[in-house]
Amino acid sequence: MKRLSSLILALLAIATAHADEVQVAVAANFTAPAKEIAAEFTRQTGHKAVLSFGSTGKLYAQISNGAPFEVFLAANDNTPAKLEKEGKAVTGTRFTYAVGTLILWSANPGLVDAKGDILKSGNFKHLAIANPKTAPYGAAAIEMLTGLKLLAAVQPKFVQGESIAQAFQFASTGNAELSFVALSQVFKDGKLTSGSGWIVPGELHEPILQDAVVLAKGKDNPAAAAFSAYLKTPRAHAIITSFGYALR
Amino acid sequence: MDGINAQFTLDWPGFTLDVDLALPGRGVTALFGHSGSGKTTLLRCLAGLERPSHGRLEFKGKIWQDKDTWLPTHQRPIGYVFQEASLFAHLNVLGNLNFGLKRSTTAQRVGLEQAIELLGIGHLLERKPDTLSGGERQRVGIARTLAVGPEILLMDEPLAALDLKRKQEILPYLERLHDELAIPIIYVSHSPDEVARLADHIVAMDGGRVVAHGPLGETLARLDLPIRLGEDAGVVLDATVGEVDNEWHLARVDFAGGGLWTRDRGLPTGKRVRVRVLARDVSLAVHHPEPSSIQNVLDGTVESLAGDDHPGLLLVRVQVGASQLVARLTRRSAAQLGIAPGLPVSVQIKSVALME
Amino acid sequence: MLTDTDLQAIWLTIRLAGIATLILLVLGPPIAWLLARSRSWWKGPLGAVVALPLVLPPSVLGFYLLLAMGPNGPVGQLTTALGIGTLPFTFWGLVVASVFYSLPFMVQPLQNAFESIGERPLEVAATLRASPFDTFFSVVLPLARPGFITAGILTFAHTVGEFGVVLMIGGNIPGVTRVASVQIYDHVEEMAYADAHRLAAVMLTFSFLVLLAMYTRRPKPARGD
């Protein structure tokens, strides 16, 4: 009996130790920097950030249906705005934590030229792209291709990933020769980690604004506010830019 | 050259079959023994359903199996009747009958029509197997086997799965097979009654070995038969209906040794029958007995004596004319009467079983 | 009610499931027969391999298929050498994946059906002059008919319900690899919940009717007697 009650007490202690923990939903493209930032955050504040990754659309569906996330790092700016309008995010906590950079990337080191002319040559079979209806990087790629009047020519070669992560997977396994992915997925400390790529100039599409927001469930959690604030620190900024993101 | 020569050695965990047999190429041969004696295994070896580690099988001059030869079951000109009819559930009776017929290349000694007539199943042809009684199913199974036109018929206790009533339903059909088919039948049974009714030859098996074999009458009259038959000990005699007494409703059947009166079953005189005389129904007297209720008294000579299952009992073989009968006596009465080989005796027979 | 792209996805799904089922109706019986009849040591390993898709996450199967069928994978190099090109992002790539994915749903009901037939009808057929090959077609297949119906329905329905593997190797190409389950996923991702509901209701109804048909079918035991 005594052992059982002490076990129950221990379990209660775990359940209530939530106070300095924050549940963060992170858009797939920001996976790598978010992990580094969370580690730094814990080291400096003592709070713990628990990260969940997914496409922005899926995370939105989960948040709308009661997922226990307290902070949301989206891949766009309209989903956090929508959540705020629906009362599922705390008003006034929304801000742009990173500006995404689009890259035409291939796992093959010699394939993509410095100007992206391979798109015009048509010398490839498959072009992986994130679902443009749900993924901002996919939408930006479509916008760019439309502007360059290349869309009609390359669209038949699209293979669509459900997220930017899957578009990268298609390309990294070599099944698609080319892909539009986030620079952050193939970039670290100022250079490509592998393959070849053409960084799409920012003026060819609307900026990919990635907004963060504190969600309704995190309203009274000091760790949620702390994590949101930590994203604006110079240390966090350094991590974000090292992955090829720009800042606002 | 028209017989069957079979040598099989088969080693299974806990069971060994070791036989070397010459079987006659005609008539019914009963493989007889208790369960586990190896009779069904021997039958399956003959059919090629088991492949013994060492074996040689010659059927009417053709090699079915030896060191270099193996004729698979479907190429052997056999017919096989299983314990349960094992009809194909997806086919109706006619479909079952046609299954083997369509595939057979051997001579049609018994055509389909004849098989249907012989087993009396003409009214069942459109039925599905699951609508038939057990007896009907087994009759269809037998007809299906006959329709193949087999050169030898192998039957694995075809009556064992049936109750007494169904057995009585099928036995007459089997007796007709015996009488009307010119092909050898190997018949596995553990029922002395079935053996007595059907068999011409008997192969007695025990522990995977053949312990006795020979013509039925002789073999059953052997007192040293290693298989104890107990209450079923006795002999089978071939006989003919010699006289019918209509006043007393009795018939006399004559065998090589005399005549026996039995109930009249309406059989015509001259009809060949089998008579089974159980040892327990036979008693012996040293002097010609006084008139008694026992109708059948024959003169004979004691031929030999042997112990029976029970230490108080003896089996005595008596020569009656050209035939032999077996009587069961207590040792005490045998001693009191001074029963010994060569002693003339009166043989009293209480009852006989008449089999067509 | 359903949009053209929904109907396209449904039609594609039916074609995929139908073709995969037909292929498995050819491949499944020999494997099931081996598993039901063999007493060899490799019966265990073969059975385990066939059952793997039952327990593996579809993502594992999809991942390995993506690697194997890709330009650097063994299958991909073979198909390229044969002039077929690589299979991911193609309809036939999905067919190959579905054949793997649904294999146990074809093999296991057939194996059960074959096992329940038992030894006796095969022996009877042999004594009635039927060769083993003949017996398989004239006795085993008819007696296993209920097993074939079950296996066919389960395989078709399971392929219709395939999602993870398709997502991994399909590339979501309309009319080629965008099957109904992926279309629903897209609708949800796009927050078009009304569209998702319509298609999901169709899938739900279909699955229920299939299972209803299976569970209410008059059971007819395959007996050899």
C-alpha cells in the first residue's frame, strides 16, 4: 500500500512538473535550427522546449482540434494570423521569426548551374516540389516559375511531396533529379552540405515570411512567453541565419 | 505371374512396417489385425500413398516400385476406397463418379453404368455429397472407385465409419463385388465378421509384421494363429444349399464333411453359401449323444489341441470329413472326456451363421 | 458533389486496387500452397517475410521501396537497364508497392483455405488418376473458392486503404499516383474540410460495405467429405 501511494505521488509529480516545459509545434523546414535553438534555450533559461514537427497545414489541423501545443513556429504568415482570428492564439504575440530562402537543389553535385538554367533546358525527368496549396515554399516556387514563364514547361514533371521535407526526400534519394526545397535543409555555416543548387533570388517571389505565435494553451505558461522571446535574441538570430534564413 | 509381390520396410518413430508378401491375383484378401498393426499402412504402400524407405512392388508382372522405379499413385491402375467416402464437396454425385472416369486410361472392366447399378445409386446422381447419408456416401465412393476401371481394388475399412444399420446396408453390395468382379480386392478390416463374410484369403498382421497368411478356411482353423480372436474364434466353410424342409422351415447346407441344418432363408437348393461356425458354439461328446435340442451332430476325429485366451479354456481342432471345425472346451471337461489327438468324437453344433 | 479530381482519384484507386488484386491472384496461390503444404525448414522464414507488411509501418516499406526502386537502388538499376526507367512516381511503381503491401492479405486466407482442405481430397484425387498439377486445378482451387473470395476482397479493400506507402513513393501526381486516400490527406492539409468529408464518407461507406459483404456471406465450409 505504501509503495503504491508513493508511486502515485511520483506520477503526480511528473504530471505537474509541466510548469517549466513548453510544447512547441515547428514547421518541417525549421526542424534543424529549432533543435539547436531549443538546446540553447534550455541551457540559458532552465525551461525545457518539447518540439513536434510537421507540415504547417497538418499542425494547424491538430491545433484546431485541441493539440496541446503552446507555441507555433509556422512556415508562413497566414496560418498564425488565422489562428489568432479564430481565438486559438494569443493576440499580439505574432511576429516573423525567419524569412525563408528557396533553392533549386539536386543531390547530383554537377547538375544545377549557378543561374538555374537547367530549368529552361528541360533536361530532367522529375522536379520535386512541396504541395503549393499547403507549403509556402511550394507556393513560392510556383510564383517564381510563373514569373519566368516556365511553369507550363516544367509542370508535367512535378512530383509533389506532402511537405518540403518529403520533397527533399524525393531529391536526396535521387528519385527526383531536381527539387525546390528550403535552403535551410541543405545549407549549414555558409555553404551547401551536399549536391548542387541555385539559390532563387528573393525578388522572384513574395518573401516567405515564417511567423511564430503563442497559442491559447500557452497563454499562462511563462515558459511559452520565454521561448517566444528567446527567438528574438542575438544567439537565436545567429543560429537562424547560419541555416540560410534571412531576418526581418 | 498374375499375383502381387510386395516387400516394404518403413521406419517411423514408434512404428515399423516390415513385410514380404505374395498375394493372390484374384479374390478378396483381407488384411486383418488390430488397430496399429500396420494393415492400413501396408495398403497405402500398395497404393503409393506412402513411400517406404525400401520397397519392391510387383503387380501382375509389372514393377510399380523398386530401387529405381517409382510409379506415383495417379499412374497406378488401382481403385482405392477410403474409410470415409471423402467425396469431393464441390461436385455432385455424377461429378464425383465422372472425376476418375474422365482421367482413366485403363480398360473399363466395370463401366460407370455397371458401377451405378451395382451400388444402387442411380437415384442419387444429381445430389450433392452433403445431402447424402453416410451409407449412401460410401456407396457413391465405392462406385466412383469402380468407375475408374481399376485392375485391383484396395479398400481401407470401408465400413468402419458406419453404424451397424449402414453396415448391413453396404455389406450386400460388397458381397456382390466379390462375386461379380474379376479383379483382386485387398480389404483392410479389424472385424472378424466382415472377414468371414467377404474374404477368400487372409493376411493377419501384428506390430507391422505379417503373422499369418493363407486361404481363409485353413488359416482360421489354425489353432496357433497368433492373433487371438476370443469370442470370434471359429471357422468358415464353403457350402451348398442341399435341401429345404418347408414343413419345419429349415434348410440343409452341405460342406465337405457333412450337412448342417439351419433356418431357411429362402435360398434355392444348389446355391453356394458360406457358413461360419464359431468355436464357442461347438461342443464335443465321446459317445453318441442322447437325443437333444441340438440338431446338428457330426462324427469327427480330434486333430489337435491348443490353449485359449483364458487358462481354463482349450481350443480343439476336429477333422470332420474333409473339413475342420474348432471347438472351445473347458480344460476340465477335456480332461474328463480324455480328449486327445486321434480320439473319435461326436461334434455338436449349436448354431451356424449362414452368409450368402 | 464530388469534384472531377476526386472522381479521378477514386477511379485511379479502383484501377490500382484491381490490378494489384489480379496480380496477387496469380502470385498468391503458389506461395500460399507452398506455405500450406511444405514441411521444409524455409516454411517459417517464408511465412514471416510474407507477413512482414502486416506489422511494418507503411513508412518503412515505402522508404525501402523508394531506395530500392530509385536510380541508385538495385531494382531501379534493373528497371533502368531494361529500359523501363525508374518506378517511383509512376502508376506501375504503385502497383509494385501494393503487391508487396497487400501480399499477406492474399496469401494468408488462401493458406488457411488450403490447409483446411487437408490431405485426404488430394489422396483421393491421386487414386482417381489425377496428377498433382491436375489436382490443384480440379480439386484444390474449387474447394478453396471461399478462401479466394475472402482473399480477393481483403486484398482489394486493403489496397484501396493504402496511404503511407503511396505517400512515400507516389509523388502525388494527379491521375497517376494521387489515389483517394492521398487526395483526402491533401484536402485536410489544405483545410478544405468539406471536400475531405465528402471523399472520406465515400471511403468509409465502401469499406463498411466490403466488410459487411464478407461478414454476412453465407459461410460454406470447404469440406473434403
